[in-house]
Amino acid sequence: MSCLRSRHSTNTFNWAKRGDVSHSMTCIRYYAGWADKVLDQTIETSKAKLTYTCHEPTGFWATSSPELPSTYLCAAQMMAWKIGPALATGCAIVLKPSEFTPLTVLYMEKLIYQVGFPAGAFNFVNEYGSIVGQALAEHPDVENLRRLANRKILEESAKSNLKKATLSELGGKSPTIVFDDADLDQAVKWAALGIYYNHGRCCCAGSRIFVHANIYDEFLQRFTAHTQTLKVGNPFSPETFQGPQINQQQYDRIMGYIESGKAEGAKVHYGGHRVGDEGYYISPTIFTETKPNMKIVQEEIFGPVCVVIKFSDDDDIVKQANDSVYGLAAAVFSQNVTRALSTAHKLKAGTVWVNVANMLYPNVPFGGYKQSGIGRELGEYALANYTAVKAVQVNLLIKM
């Protein structure tokens, strides 16, 4: 599967094996453990009654991946996040993968039935998202929708039978905050991983890096030096950190943002160009001297492009970090625990990492604030999406 992922989506083989595929396997195992642990509750109301709750499957789930880049660049993970809790709670699911990378899901469907799941538990349909997404949203027998990032389709789903819709992760423009008391060496390495991880094609990528004025110049020098060591090239080479972009459309999108940054007056501190004469290879890119209203500061690029911004006031940096329509994730670097946690609690983000970045675990909930989504995936919290709570009251003694 790792080879399939790398060939199909241009992920490096190392990342596909250690990241996408490995994480998906861990996620499936995690939710397999929940299959017999979704517990009901007995509630004391009176001595004359027995009252208890039971969690029942919410029914048939449809998951569609229209234009979302993460669904084709982290296809194994995204699929595991959906089918794990669905199957563990007894829900059947139909999954429409990205039209760019359907083979991962097709291969997973084969494996699911090889291990003995009943026919119909997991279903695969391949078509353009605009076609299948619309059909699934309007179909009266589909009771639940998952991750449909299309407002029109969501409106149609509500008209059909008031479907339950969950959009747990719809993009981000995540801030990385480096205070002047941070371990600079570690901050540089984690900040680089935060933005350049998986070609920068990560919804929680730390693309806005705020650095305290006292250490700004030194951080920028070290961060640039580290960026220069990241090899761009053949995704099957063990030395490669970043392969090509997946297609012409995504390549043009990223290069368009780079040109926009230049046109609006930002300085290309490093990169900002194509690598080589062939293929969709883009150099990791660092912008400085930006302004808050620039497109490269406000909009999700979904590529190896970041802005490094200077700050000097702790309260002001929280305002700058929260100045976004997104609120998916954030990272804070400081050796002062009080300072780090105080900042973490003020940030409008579903996940805040302290002295680390881009670390996801199957048992830790993940989702966003604001336009980054509704609901949560992963962990016990995801199970609530797939079960409905029923209260049963039994009369034991009361007579009319």
C-alpha cells in the first residue's frame, strides 16, 4: 500500500510507509478496541423505575471527498478516520474517494472483505465529487453525511431528510509561535516539520510562523539553513524529503500564491521557484516582510510556503494568531510552561501543540474552530458521531 500511495499521490515512499499507511493501521486497531466498549449507563430516577441508556448505530453513512486536497494526499489516514469508528459502532458506510487517488480505497475495500466483514458493511463508489456528492446528499436512504466540504451539497442534504452532517476538518492557516525563551534548535526543526511535512500539503500545516523580535534574526537564519537541507526530488529515493506536487492544477495553485506574495510586496527570503526543468517540483519557500491582509498570510496555500513574522508583545501575538477565518491547529514554543499554556488557552484552535508540531494520535480528538469545521474526529469523541443515545424507562412499581 505504501508503494501504491507514493505512485498515486507523489508522497515520498518514506512518508507513505511511516506516516499515512502506518497511522491508518494504528487508527483501525484503535477503533477495533472500541467495538465492545461503547458503554451504556444506568440512571437513578426513583425506586419505582429502572432507567438506562443505550447507544445505537445512527445508520448508513456516506463519506465524500470532493475538492479537498487532504483526501488525496493522506488518503489512507482520511479513510481510516471514517471507517474505523463507523464499523466499530455498527454503521455501514459508503465512501467516495478523491478522483485523483481512488486506488488506496479500492485496495482497502479488498482487504476489508478478506478479513471477514459482511457484505455491504463497507462500500466504494468512484466518480467525480460534484456528481456523487450531490446524489448521496439528496438520497433519502442516506441518513448521515461525513466531510462534505460543499455548502450547496449540505443545503441539499438538509432539504432531503435533515441528514446529520459532520465537517470535522475543512482546512487551516495554522500559526506557529516561537517565544524568545524557546529552545531555538528544537523550535527550528519542529517549525520546519510543521510547514514542510508531506510537501506542505497538510491542513494543519504551520504556515504562519511568528517569532519574537529578540530571536527573530537568529531563528530566520537557522530556519533558512535547515530548509536548504531538505531535498526535493524522486519520491522513491530514501534521501528525498519532498516529492512533486500531485498535478498541474495544484502546481499552478501554489505558484500562483507565490507570485501573489511577490506582487503584494512580500520578500521571498528563500525559494519561490520551480525545481528542475520537468515535473511539478516546487522549492520550499520562505516569505518575510509581509502584511496581515496579504493572501499568503490569510489563505490556505496547501504547499511548502510559509511566512515568518516578527512580534514583540505576548498579548498582541495572540490577536495576530487568531486573525484568521480558520482555527484548526497551532503550535507554541517556550520553555516557560505558564507562558506556553496561557497562550495555548487563548488561541482559537482545535489542537494546540506545545514544543512540538503536527503530531496526531488515533486516541486524541482532532477538529477545528470557526471555518475549520464542525465536530471532532479521532479518539472517543468521534464515536459520538456514529451513535444515537436512547433513554429507556421501565415502570416497576407505579400504578395509576
